[in-house]
Amino acid sequence: MTRWLPLFLLAVLAAACTNASPPATPVSPATVLSNDPVSDPLTDHSVGNDPLESAPLLVSPSPDPSPTVPPTPAPLPNQTHYTLSATLDYAAKQLTVAQTIAYYNDTGQPLDELLLVVEPNWTAGVFQLDQIIWEDGVPLENWNLNANLLRFPLRDPLPPAGELTLSISYRLILPAQAGILGFDWRGINLGNWYPFIPPYRESTGWLAYQRGWVGESFSHALAGYAVEITLLNPPPGVVIAASAPTQQETAFGQNADTYRFRLPRARSFALAISPEYTVFSTSVGEVEVLSYAFPETLAAGERALQVTAEALALYEELFGPYPHPTMSVAQVSFPDGMEFDGLYFLSEQYYWGYPIEPDRLTAAQNYLTIIAAHETSHQWWYALLGNDQAIEPWLDETLAAYTELIFYERTYPELVEWWWSFRVDEYDPRDCCVGDTIYQYGNPRAYINAVYLRGAYFVQDLRVLMGDDAFFAALKTYAERYRGGFVTAQDFWAVIGEYTQKDLTPLRLQYFGGS
């Protein structure tokens, strides 16, 4: 996620904190389960053909405002899978959801309790849990929902590599706000809208935390998604931007339409729904790149498409192939940008800042280009390589910020000095330390300066110390080795150490202090 805002926006909280809440401290993951974790949960399991293709979701012949849970498609081997059947009453701005979770225990130990992260519950009145049902149809009665953490005991311990299936039905009363989850006159955004099971790490347990003032306080394990959404009372010309291409669209008439999506291996699934969107598209190899733009800023919407496509092609060359058939950027009304797997939100304020009649260079000298390059890189530094975003935010955000520079070096080399001056030097980022948790930064400016901007200085100094050949070889190895997995700072430094014999201690002390 970007944390780069012009001065007039610094009073606005970062997008992950759109819903104002007091500063929070992390919930100790070790206290979430009574068991002590013993192994790293996320490994890059090999997969074959997608069994979801032979197990379509079932749709009623007529729209039903209270959906039932559809049969759960067979999940990919050794992977958790989410099936979501949702009905969105567009006029009422309410979402009714029947969700099935087929959970695969990759923690390496028996579990006697399960935890789900429920981000919508941070805002009072948004999330209404109806019931949780075991696979045999018996309702679960002993559960506890506190802030964004939903916990309940299992009937029997779940052994390592064991599987269980449960169903959850709930409603979302969408907040009237332009944010990651909410609506305004432009449309509806559905980001972090469903309960999910967080990753599990040997040293700490579940990676589940309270929200902070800045940054992301949650992490996502790799999972499969089958999503069906029926729109009741949709406005004319409504368009859905999603993390995956529409597999099937069924029109019931003027009052309801149903859309189906599948995303076999991903960190998250998000949607932006609006009657305002004009869609631009292009291709990068076999990947269709899509840009969803509001009518007043169509030229900027085309530019967002161009930058996303150029960045995608470059990052595939440097860091390995992009895994999905589509990559989308959706213009939204709230400040900042926010990454999801296969899609990112981009603030309309960056679109308005795009020049009216740009030439080649002025087209690139703006936040729209910078942030589009940044958010696209999160398909590697977040989606393909998961990390603990609350405790080690630099692993995705520092690398994403520096990847902007790499984009300019390869695409607009004349603007490298401009990027350093405009993006970094102007703010004289001296705040230590790059490697702190999100809870150690008292305000957005300190967080931006340390993790993004001083982080760019750090990666540049590391690159100079290693030399270009070793630096880029190390980044590619890092991206390929942990592709589909979950990384820590220890993993990053271990790969770097394979490509240089230089003493890195002074550099680490300079930028990371004692962290």
C-alpha cells in the first residue's frame, strides 16, 4: 500500500485506517491459541489442474436476497479454500453472505481452536454474524467475536495436514464512506470484506493484530477463492472490477444480475462496483490488464493502464511471472492506494493531478505514475511473497517503494534524479528505523519517512555495496525461492548473504538500529 501523500493530504489517515480508531497495540499472536506453534505454515505446494473448473457454483433460477451456501468446490491440494455466495442490494448498500471455509491445517501441529480475522467488525454496526455451522449441519454456539478477531474451539483437535469445513452466514451494512470497505455516490468498494484465517508462524502463532494508526495490521495466507455475487437493484451500466476475470454472468433482468469469479491461489479477493466506470484494456503476454476509470479523468485512466502494463512486463522480467489471467487497477474516491491480489485501488486525486496535455516525460512526472508502479509491484511484494505487514512492514513497502525507482530507471531513465528529488529527498527522511513495527510510528509522516523513503535510501546503499549484478540476482532469487510462501527479514538477509561477502553490519545498524 502506498503511504505517499501530498502535504494537503497528510491530515487524512492512511487508507488502511480510513475508519478512525484510537491507536491500538498488537494482540499477541501467541495468546490466540493455547498451543505453541512449531512450524512455518506457508509453503509453496505444487498444484495441478484447477479442480474448480469442474465444480461450478450453483445459482438459483431467480435471485434470492438470502442466499444459501452453494456446494463447496474441491479445493486445491494442501490449501485453504473460500467459497463466497453474496447478494448485494445495491440500493440499500447491504451485503448478505453465505461463506464456506475449507481449512487445511498447515501449521505442523494439532489445533484445538481456530481464529478468523473479521476486518469489517472494526466499525460498529457494519458486520452482523448470523451463524456458524459445522460440516455436518450442527450450529456452532461457543464463539467469541472481539474487535476483529473471531475465535472458537474445535470439536476435535485438527491434526497436521488435517482438513475441516465450516459455513458462516453474515450481513454487511456498508458504511457511507469512501474507503476500502464502503460506498459513496461513485460506487461500492469491497476490500477486506470477508472473514479469513490468518497465517501461522512457528515463533509467534497466529498473525492477528489490532489495527494501528498507519499501515496494514493483517497478513494473508495463500488460499483459493470461488466468489459468486448477485446484484439486486443495480443501477444501469454497473461495472465490476475484481481480482479475477468474470467466469460467468447471468442476467435475471433489470432487478438482478449474478457474476462468478475464481482465483485459485491468492492472498485476497476484492471488488470495486460502479456505474461510473469506463474500462480500458491491453495485454502483457497472456495477461489482460484492465483499468477502470471515472468519466471526468479518462485520459488518466488510460495512463494508469499504460503504467500498470509497463510495470507488469518489467517486474515479470526481473522477479518472475505474474500468476493470474488479469491485472486490474480501479479508480476510487478515497486518498491513497491499496493493493489486493490481482487488483489495486488508486485514488482519484492522483488522476486529477495528471496533466491535461502531457508529453512523454511530463506524463511520468506525477503521483499517478509513481503510485501505479508502486502498487503493481505489490503483486510480488505482498501477493507472491507474503509477510507480516504489522511487524515487518518494510518487507513489502520498502521494496515496493524502491521498485518505483527501478521502474523509472528502465522506463524513464531521464527522470531518475527527478524521482529521488520529488519522491524522497524533499522530505529529508531521517526517521529511524526502517525495520520498526507499524505500532512504533506515531503518525503517517513518520511511517512514510522511515519505511518508504528512508527505506529507499537503505536499498540504494545495499545495491551500491553489492553491485548491480549481485543485487538484481539476489532480488530475483528472493522472489523465486519464496514464491507463494511467507517471508521474514531473516529470509531476506539470508538471500542477500548468498550474493555478497561484504560486511553488512554497518548498513544494518545505520538503517535498522537495534531492531
